[in-house]
Amino acid sequence: MTTASIVTIIRILLIPVVMVAAKSGTVSGDTIALIIFILASITDGLDGYIARHYNQISNLGIFLDPLADKLLVTAAILLFVQRGIMSDVAAMIIIAREFIVTSLRIVAMGEGIVIAAKFAGKLKTVIQIVVISLLFTPFKDIVLVSGITLGTVGIWIMVLATVISGAAYFKNTGKLFASKEK
């Protein structure tokens, strides 16, 4: 097992720690969850750097890295739905996109097509990390206009980024599959 894959596995193992800390419902629990969430998010860039820099790209890493990202984000989203911070509609849009894109990636891999993350997907991930981090803080409750909070605006920006990156992904994937069939 490569060092990059070990870092990815550490990210996966941090997910229950985030959840347990956040489930306390206290400010200190949310602070701990936020710190661990940010550390786990940082490992996403770290494992990619290690894999590329030290030529540790492996099938296990190609499989685990996006899975770890999806699990981390989904766990946080489910927590926020449970708390009433995020609507189930927003959560379903984000989670559905992640399942669909991951499924398409698996199908593409079966066809011998490796689909690298594009700018829109990377930007979506950064937005998700920033908004989820915000939702762990009291800043989410800052009212901007007419009772609309900073957290609500952040959630809908995250949903919009998810939809846009998903549409770009479907467009690019459709082209790849179409060229493969010729």
C-alpha cells in the first residue's frame, strides 16, 4: 500500500471522529468537528500531491480518493440536515450528483477511460469545504438580508456549484463515451 493511499484511508477514518464530535451539539464539539474536518480536507490535496510527486498513483488510490471525498462531504451534509441547517432538497441534489458522477466514473474505468477531475469539480470541492466549514461555526447565523443567513447563501452556492460541475461532467463524459463507441 502506498503512502498516498494510507493518507486517503486516514481521511476516511477521520469521518466518524468528525461525526461524533459534531453529534455532541455543543460549541466545543462543533469546534473539534471543524478542526478535524479541515484536517481531513487537507489530506485530499496531500494524498494527491504524494501520489503524483512520488509516482504512487494506484488503482486503490484512484478508487479510494474520490470515495473518501464523497463520504466526508455526505457525512457533514447528513449531519446538517438532521440539525435543520440544510434542507433535504439541497442535500439530495448534492448527494445525487456525487452518486451519479461516481457511477459514471466507474463505468468509464470499466471502458478503460480515466476521467480526471476538471476545474469545475475542483472548484465545487473547495466551495463544499468552505461552506461546510462555515456551517460548523456561529457565522452561519449572520443575517444578510430579509432573514436570509450567511449559511443559507453558502448552502445554495454549494448547490449551484454542484449542479454546474455536474452538468460540465455529464457533457465531457458524454463526449468520451460517444468517441469510444465510434
